[in-house]
Amino acid sequence: MVESKRLALVKAAGRAFREKGFHNTSLDDVAAALNVTKPTLYNYVKGKQDLLYHCHKHAQDLGDQAFGHGQQGGSGLDKLQRTLSRYITLLTDNFSSYSVLSDLSDLAPQHRTVIQSRRRKFDRQFRGFVTEGIADGSIRECDPKMAVFWFMGAINAIPRWFEPHRGYSGAEVAEIYHDLLARGLAKDRPATS
């Protein structure tokens, strides 16, 4: 029960942070969006920075789910595409949490360290898929580090233009990125559209 309420709080905060910016959003704004009092929020978070940390944590928890989904058999490219498609779908479905991920500067130092550590883990996992794909012949020869920078740069730009319920759905964005990834990295493999 506590976790479901905290998740609702995280989603409301993410929406408010996206609309007004972190610095221009108060806990009063978040409480009003949830139709609760500000003191009620303190049952779930210590303050605004803690709330921002939970937004980052939630988005990274979705990344963990995507990696679990992507591990199921196949080539390195198959695993990479499955993981990224799932990741994009989860993040766009939970867009309010995702929209705050690009900037770590407002996190408390101890939270920034935790989030950066998890980011490095994701980076290693993605590089592992690329390296595996090169070894199994599904991905052309490339620098795994640069390949990850390339596709994660594209994915991390989604909050700049994605609008839920306007234009593309999250699933459509995932499909398009899946196809672009295949065209960009695949070795002798046609696009999947």
C-alpha cells in the first residue's frame, strides 16, 4: 500500500517537474495535484530532493525490468533490441518519471552517487549486448562504447519531444527506434518494418 501511494506521488511529482521545472515546483504543488495535504507527503518522502530521487529510482527500476525482458535468448542484437523496445515502452508509459532523468545536478550528493552507479551498470549491460552481437555476427564491427552513446543519446532525447496522447504512442516510438537500431547496427540484416 505504501509503495503504490509513493508511486502515485512520484508520478504526480514527475508531471509537475516536467511542467514547471524542478526549482519552480513546490511540495504544495505536488500535494494539490494529489488532493492531499503537504504534511501527508512526508509519510512517503523526506522532501523535494528525496522525491526527485524517487523519480529517478522509479525510471531506473523500469530499466531493470527491461533488462530482465531482454535477457531471453537470441543474438546480441536481439537482446539489445528487445531491451530497448521494452525500455522505451515502459518509460513512455511512465513518462512523468522519465522526464526528469536528463539532469542529475538537483539530486542530493548521496542520491546522485546511487543514480550514477546504476547508470554505469546499465551502460555496462548495453555494451555487453553490443559486444555479444559483434562476437555472434549480428552486429557489425563498431566501438561498443560509442554505439551505446549513440542510441542512448537518441533515447534520452525522447523527453524533449514526446507528448503522451499526441502523435506517436510509446509503442510506436519503440517500434521506430527498434527499426532504426537494426538499420544502424545490424550486420547484413534488413530493417524490420
